[in-house]
Amino acid sequence: MENNVVTDGQKQTSPSSSYEAAMEKISSLITRQRRGEKPPISNKLEKMSLYLQILGLEEDISKLNIIHVAGTKGKGSTCIFCESILRECGFRTGVFTSPHLIDVRERFRIDGMDISEDKFLQYFWDCWNQLEENTTEEISMPPLFLFLTLLAFKIFVSEQVDATIIEVGLGGKKDSTNVIKEPTVCGITSLGMDHTEILGDTLGQIASHKAGIFKPKVPAFTVPQPSEAMDVILERAKELMIPLEVTEPFDCKQIKGLKLGLSGDHQFYNAALAVSLCRCWLQRTGNWEKKYQNHFQDSNLPDEFMRGLSTAHFSGRAQIVYASAPNPSCSEIVSKNCGELIFYLDGAHSPESMEACAKWFSNAVVENAEESSENGHELHKGNTLGQFEKSFKRILLFNCLDVRNPDILLPRLVNTCASSGIHFSRALFVPNMSKYSKVLSGSSVISSDLHGIDLSWQFNLQRTWEKIMHGKETTVPIEKDFKIDSKQILPPPEFLYDNASSGGHSHNCRAPPSAVIPSLPLAIKWLQDCVKEYPSTRLQVLVTGSLHLVGDVLKLLKR
């Protein structure tokens, strides 16, 4: 129960319960629509303007010096690169991204750090109370993402940031962030097929939504796009008579072999776009000549830009976590020298991002084998690097939302990895812990109750996997012998090592077996127990298909 007090006329909540109380309030804003359905608010931007008036923020937004970024994939990474660069240039920065992985405060970064709990609560209750006191029959409390967008504006205005970087939530034209009327510069990252039920089922329709963030007299940048998408973007820029520049991806020479803070070849596109956006931001805010006096050369980035690109960090995007079997000395995220269980996490959930994820994973596992061999592991026995690399078992830990198409995602992942000679030994399909119906804090208790859990989607994913591996539909229902209260709920550790599958998990001994595990905590513990029982085990686990799944894994590993 909340313990509300009144101080100077402002309703506040006692610190002991305030954060969880705030999560309850935020959760109450989640609409009851199914994921993928069109939002019930048709006049979203009009409502946003009214909410901004209630909060007294309408005029203040124009002072935030905003970089506004849309796109299908890479928009969050581009925002993080922009923030890191401008912070290295000496500016106070604020960045709003979505979704969060573990705690909602991740969405709001001040000077590269998640907003503190105290400040979050201060601004949250201020916004909540003002909006709640002004609700009418015509204006109810805003849905979740609208509220979080309003909260972002409140935070950045109050914190008096110099530069604000805003990631579009979905689409662009009708997104709540598009209440921004006078951004400093706009950017569009790589486009692809995603959220087609809302944005349209062609690249042209999707590009039209993304280009909806363009504003008159505001420069815009994008990366190379498929012609169908580029035509629409160019036409929109022409209509508004704005300069549009297409930024080519960096090559290693341009950045002098610099290792980007965010991994994967696709990040060369995002990094180049971020550099163009930051350069334009500096020019339009009058800071370029002050700092660089036009000495900048495209082939010679300023040191601040280089530092920003190399130090950028974004959890759950091409992230590697070294973990080990559960024992007193190694129970959390640990150093590379502890344990033989390595998680590769990437929240890819579209066909294009899945391919980028597969390329990153394929390169990363080979690099890991090379690093391990350089440390002398097993090579003293006369094994070659290739033999050593084969001693690793690659496990896929996968889930995706049911609005995604696993018949496209999984083959794209498997085939891209196979083209680099990387193959999965096993596949595990699990439900997410986080629910779309509730916003949790980083310290929320994880339920271990399996009663009433519906695994039909996970068995559907497993059938898709088996079809890929067998080349045909399975004839036996793979869930027929599965009982939630059975002691055989988890495969035996031998499942990882037998060429033949165990317990009816697969129907062809030559195909990599797969399994459905009814909860993510059970799956993580099972992997850790396998490593503990077999000390020579080396497991490389790719976690992908959903940012929510990636966040849940990170939460479990950090607990």
C-alpha cells in the first residue's frame, strides 16, 4: 500500500515503496491490445501536444537541440554513438531509447549513465501527479509509450542537457516522439520489413512512415537503402526542400583500424551516420567552428569523435557475457578467465537484424577460439586451432514474439552462420520471463511458478527448427510426451553430447537435437549445471530473437 505524504502541496510517496509503486503506476498505462494491433489512439500527436501543455513543456522542447532518429534496425545504436560522441566533445547529453532490458531507467541516460533512482522518482511523480490531476472525460492518462516520451522530455528539460538524442519508438510519422517540431537534425538508419501490420507490407510504405520525422529546413541524413525505400525518402526530402545526405559506411582506413564500442559489421553504417549527425549538430548549434575551426577532414576524425565511437556501450546488442558454473567464486558475470560458459546476446528480431546477428556471432566465436588458444588452452596437447575450435559446442537459446515469423527468422540465422562454417549443436526454446502486461524493476522477484504456463508457441518454434534441420515436417507431435510436472522436464546433461537425441526431442539422430524448457531460469541453471558436471565443457550460447529475452538473461546472470 502506498504511503503518500504532502510536502509543500506536492503529493509524494515514501522512499521505501516509491519505486515499486511507480512501476505499478506505469504498468497501469499498458493498453490491453495485443502486440501488433494498431493503437487505439488515432489522434496521438494532438494528445501529445495537450499533455505537453499540461506539463508546461511545449515551449521548452524547442530548446533541447534534438537529434531525432528513425529506422528499422540500428536506430538505438546510432543514438548511443551520437550520445557518446557529443559527451566526449564536452556537452551534457540526454538520450531516450527503447525498449529497456532490465529496468525502465535504462531508457533515460544522462551523460551516458542511466538516470538515478532518486531523480527518476522525482520526475516520475511530478509528471504523474500533474497529468492525473488534469484528466477529464476527453483526456485520460496517456498510454505507456506516450507517458515515457513525456517523461523523457521532462527529464531532459529539467536536467538542462545541451544535446538530446531521441529514438523513434515505432515508425515515425505517427510516433509520439514526432511531436518534436524543430529538431536540430534528423536521421534514418537501415530500413527493412518489420511491424508490417502497422507500417505496411512494402518497403515504400515503411519508408514513408520513417521519413515522416523530416521537418522543413532541418537537414536529414540516411544510409544506403533499397531503391524502393530510397525513392520515398528522397521524394519526401524534395517535398520539404531539405538537404538530404546519404552517408556511406566507414571502412577501417577511415577510422584508422579503430575498434568500435558496439560490435558487428553493421555498426560501421550506424557509426558513420552518427558522425554525420553529430557534425551537423555541432555546425547548427554554432559549436563546430569554436571547437574545430574547420580543420576537420572526412578521413581524419577528431579525437573526441574517435573516443566516442570506441567507448559507446549498449546492453543486449552484440554483447558477450562470460559466465561459469554456479560456485562460490564465480556466481555472477565474471572475467574471461573463469568458466567455460559464454553467452552471446543480441536482441535481433527482424530478418535483416537476424542476418547481422548471425554474422557477428560467427565472427565472435572464431575470435573467442583464437583468444583461448593464444592463452595456451589445450594447444599444448598438439591440437590445431581448428580442432580446438571444434571443442566448443554452440547452443541457440531462442524465443520471439508470436507476431514475428520464425519461418523467416530461423532459416536466416542458420544459413548465415552455416555460410561461415558455424553450426549449432543444440537449440533450446524458452518463454520470456518479462510480460508485456507489467513493467518490472531491476530488483523485482522472478517467479518460479510453472503452473498454467502455455508453451504452445515454443513447441511451434521447435517444429520450425526441426523442419529446417530435417528438410521436412516432423510426423510425430514433439510435445506429446511433455508433462510440466514430470521429473523429465529438463533434458539430461547427456543431451549436449549424444549424437542421437534424448527423450523424444528430435526424430533424426543426425540432426542437431532441440528441446523446449518451460522457464528461462531453469534453462540458465541447466546450462550452468552441465558445465559444472562436465568441467571440460565449452558452451557458446547465442541468445537472440527478442530484446525481452536478452534482458531476462542479463537479469538472471547479474542476480
